[in-house]
Amino acid sequence: MPVLKVSDEAGNLAEILVNSGTIPQEHSEDALHIALVTVNGIDMSALLYAMIA
């Protein structure tokens, strides 16, 4: 599985997700994970399947 670098775009999106209340502050790492897959065009369901398979 490739390692994704945290771009400014991903960091900004994660910040928006937390600041808007979409993702609680205590789960800010999850917001970053969601932002990373979003800006990189990764299908989250495929990623989750790969992690449990």
C-alpha cells in the first residue's frame, strides 16, 4: 500500500471537517485520513476492504 504525503489541500480539508463539526475534534486523525483519500481520489470502501482482507 503506498504512503500518501499530507498535502496542503488534505490538511486544509481535514481542518474544515473538524472546524465545521462534521468530524469531532477528538477524531481529527480520522478527518485527516478521510481528507487524504478524498484528495487522492481513493475509493474508501476499496481501502477498507484491502485493510481487512
